[in-house]
Amino acid sequence: MNILETFRTGLEAVVTHRLRSSLTVLGIMIGITAVILTVGLGEGAQQQVSSDISALGSNLLTISPGSTTSSSGIRGGFGSASTLTAGDATALASKTVAPDIGAVAPTTSESETLVAGTTNWTTTVVGTNPSWLTVRGRSMTEGRFIAGHDLTTRADVVVLGSTTAEELFGVRDSIGQPVTVNGVTMTVIGVLNTVGSSGSSGSSTTADQDDQAIVPITTASTQLFGGTSRNTVGDILVQASSSSTLSAANQEATAELDSLHQITTPTDADFTITPETSLLSTATSVDKTLTVLLGGIAGISLLVGGIGVMNIMLVSVTERIREIGLRKALGATPRVIRRQFLVEASVLGLIGGVLGAGLGVLGARILPHFISDPITISLVATVGAIVVAIGIGVVFGVYPAGRAARLAPIDALRSE
Amino acid sequence: MTIPGSDDRYRSRDEDTAQVLLESTREHPAVSAAVIECAEVGKTYRNGTLEVEALQGVSFTIGTGEYVAIMGPSGSGKSTLMHILGCLDVPTSGTYRLAGEDVSAMSEEELAHVRNRRIGFVFQQFNLLATLSAWRNVELPLVYAGVDRATRRDRALAALDRVGLADRVEHRPGELSGGQQQRVAVARALVTDPALILADEPTGNLDSVSAGDVLALMDELHRSGRTIVLITHEPDVAAAAERTIRIKDGQLLGAEMAGSERGRP
């Protein structure tokens, strides 16, 4: 009996016991769908995080005040919340001090309520310099960005993110309109391009890049944000001249700040430099852990599906003892019987795998409309899942098939 | 009922038999053309420490073209004998030669091949597969013999035609009467052209009319040259055969010739 005949016989048995087969297939199908979707979800999240982070700007170093100790946790500099000053930023921008640094944007931000006419909108107000636009890799949709003269004159001008502009002015043109922040009336001079809302999910590492208001850092520190020293800044964003000089820029920035802050041992540093890449790897490793965890749970459901196959195959063998006996009496060798049941089990696995993969791919198309998370389905994962499903059928079919093959034909024929 | 007796298949079978005849004459000059040769066949079942002797020292020979009934009450060992004759089981002592081949010490795999090639079974319970049509049931032994599909269908249809069911080939067992189902089973037994047709209580589950039909069919097959062994506990059924071998308590009681007394044509 050749393999094609065996396959036909197995398939016929599956079709004959439709209800039972479909319930078994259902178990495998759910397992495979779960695996495909969770892995796809994890991969999608990873891709989104990388694109979110690269949207922050390229070749970016973020210098933040305070230092991370070796054991985690952040140590603040003494006396003040921020240890970075506008002077630090100016020093880093010097080409002689740090030739590999392309642009430097000191930032200081606070959450403030913006008022335009009768509309209120609370958002992050960022005080910075003209370099911010390049460092962040942004552009303008309307109007202009803050310029050098705005900083020297401490001009009362503001650039809005697209979401912020829409919230405050709706469809109206916002350029030239007055906006009141902390009692200071400022004029809107431009609207930033839209980078696409990174949404609420998968982007806990980044704020909404379309909802913010940019003001000259001098205006921010002298007129808008009270309290803190006028000289300190929040983060300093540093852009390396190219991606290959990122680590050189990092070293130059560290050396310069060490000397400015009179730091002799690295552990005493009152600032932290975070390259974009480390942010990326942290974020992706978190997502990877999550994917492994969810994938594990999905794998367990697949295992349960496999046990279902074994269970149903054992029932099938018991129920068809007479059939097996007859087939043996008519000349089926134990090997042929074993193969027939193995094929039957793997056909169940195959159908479950194909349906599960189909459902998974379908789910990957439909689900993102409801949960706003991207799901990436790779061909490799899909084909792999089908192969795994067949494998499960075979592995869990071995024992029942062996039992069928070992049945003595007389005992089998005698059974009522 | 038409009998395509001059069919090629049957001629080739005769040549096969001739071959067997040659072999057995060489090895056993006294016996000619024996299909079944049992020599001191015994079967002991062990159930823990308990030993049950189901058969002891059974010796007999059945020649080609014979129609023999094996008769005995239940518990006489006739089922055990049938299993051994059908190569479903092997004896614990003695030798059993089927069509010249010693099958007493064969492996399970080899026995499966012998059953497939040499024996056609007819069971009391018909043992048809309910999900397959009549012709698909009939072709089953050919599937295990590795015959290609087209040939299988041709031969299955020819066998069904021979048992008078040419118009029922696509019916499933559930759509056929008991007598028709048993005829499908007979067709399945015929399809491989076996040296031996082994019928185990073939009329046990049938009404008297259907039983008569099946026995008539056996008779017809016998007349066309088949070797038939019929196992039964009913004297009426045994009377259809030429010769009856009686068995009781695992031993033979002696054989009687019935053919001449019944005035067969």
C-alpha cells in the first residue's frame, strides 16, 4: 500500500467523523492562531517602538540631569532639580570642544495650560533653541520655527504641534493668533509637521510628538516657568554629526561635561547620557520578554490541542477495533495500520494548522482596527506554525497508532 | 446469476494451483494438491498460571477444490482452528501448511501477506466498513496487495457481478439487506483469487432465505473450482459441504464423506 493510498484512507476517516474531527481541529486551530497572533503582536510592537524612537531624531544623545547609579535608580545632583545649564549646552555646541557634535538643543519643559479665546488645552510647553528642529528631525507645515533672534529678544512667540493647533483653533488658521500661557500672551508663528500619533500603546517610552508647544528657551525660563534657576535646563539633546560619530560625540560630551562639572570619577557624574540606540534596545528587550511570555501561554494552548489529538485518536482506535481487525485480516500489516493512524493524526494537525494560520492572518488584519496595536505576521512564522501543527499531530498520534498496530486481528475481530 | 467461469483470472488461478500441486507432490508424494495440511496442530492458551488446551494433535488435509465443513459445538475449539487456518493466529505445536507454505512460524508481517494473497474471509458479522460503498469494500484486500486503482475497480466490479450485485456497487452496507451484505463479503473474499475461502458461520446472522442464497453461492463457487472451508455449528449448513470434519474438546472426531450421499450433480 503506497503512501498516497494511506493518505486517502486517513483523510476519509477524518471526513467520516466530521464532528469529532472538527472539534479536534478546533483545539489545534485555536493554539496556532494564538501563537501567530501573539508573536505577530510582539513583533509589531517591536517595530513600532523602533520607528517611534527613530522618529525622535537621528543620531541622538539625550543628556539628562542626575546620574544612574550602577544598581539602577537615579541620583539627583545636590541642591537643585537640574544640574545642567545653558552654559553646558553652549559649550557642547562649540566645534572646537566637540567636533563630532552636529547640533545641540537644550530643552526645558513644563506642562502648561494654553488659552486661545475660550478654548483651553493643557500640553507640554518646551523651551528650546532653533537647533531643536534638526535634532528632532522635524519640519514645519505652516509658518516658521523659532529663530535665533527670538531667543535674543525673548520674543513671545510659540510654535504648535499639529494636534495642539487643532485642539486650540480647530480648522481655523492658527498663524498670527494669540495664545495665553501663564498670563503671557504669545503669538503663534508656526505649526510643526505631523509625525503620526504614536498613540497610547507601544510607546510608553515617548510622549505624543504632535501635541506640544515650542517656545524660545529664553522666553520660557524668564517669563513662563517661574521658580527654577534661569540658567538651568532640563534635557540637552545632542545630535552627532553622523551615525558613525555617535560614540565619539558621546565621549566628547562626557569629557566636556565632566570638566565643566569638575567630576573626577565617573560614578560621581551628575548627568546621564543616553544614546538613542540604548533606548531602542531597552524597549525592544521589554517587548521581547512580553512576546516570549505570551508566546509561552499560546504554546501551552497548542500543547492542550495536541493532547486533544491524542485523546481523540485513542478514542478512534478503541471505536474502530473491528475495522482495524478486519483490515488486518484482509492483509494490512502492522506498519500499514500504524501509518494510517499517523496520517490521520497529522491530517488533523495539518487542517488545524492551515485553518489556524488563516485565522491568525485574518485576525492580524482585523484586530488592529480595534486595539490600535500593529500586528506583524511573517511568512516564516505562518509556515512554521503549520509545520508545528503537523508535528503535533504526528507526535501525539504515535502512541494511539502504535496501539492500533499492536492489536491482534482475532481479538479485534471478536470485539463487539 | 451469471458465472463468468472462463474469466482470465480464474485460468491464471488454475495455473497457480498447478504450481502448488507440483510443489506439494514433490514434498508429499502421498497427498495430491493439498490446500490445507495440518499435522499434529495444537494450541495452548496461557492465562496466567492456567493453561487451556484449545486444540490437541489435530491432523487433516483438505485438497484443492474441496468443499469442507468444520463442525462442532461452541467451546469445541473450532474458532481456534478457524483462526489458525485463517492465519490469524499461529499454532503452539505441530505444523500447518497453507498451499504448500509452512505458516506455523511466520511473523505477524508475513502472516498478513499470506492472509492477503491466499485467503478470502467471510465472517458471521459480515465485517463490512459502513462508510465505504460496496465496491470500495470489495477492493480493500487489493489495496493492501498494492494493486493500482483502475485494476482494483475492475476486479471489484467483476467480483460483485459474480455474486449478483452488479447493480448495487455504489450502495453502502447500510443500504443493503443482510443477505446482500454477506454477498458483498463473499465478493471481497473472491477478489484476490485466494487459494482458500474461509467462511466462519456465514449464515449465522441471516434469515433462512438469505442463508439459502449464500449457501447456493458457496455451492456455485465450489462447482467453479474453489476450495471452501465452512465453519459452523448447524448440521443443516454443514450438509451443504461435501465433507464434514467434526471437532469436539479440541480433538477431531473423524471425517465423513457427504458428497455422494447428497446426490450432487
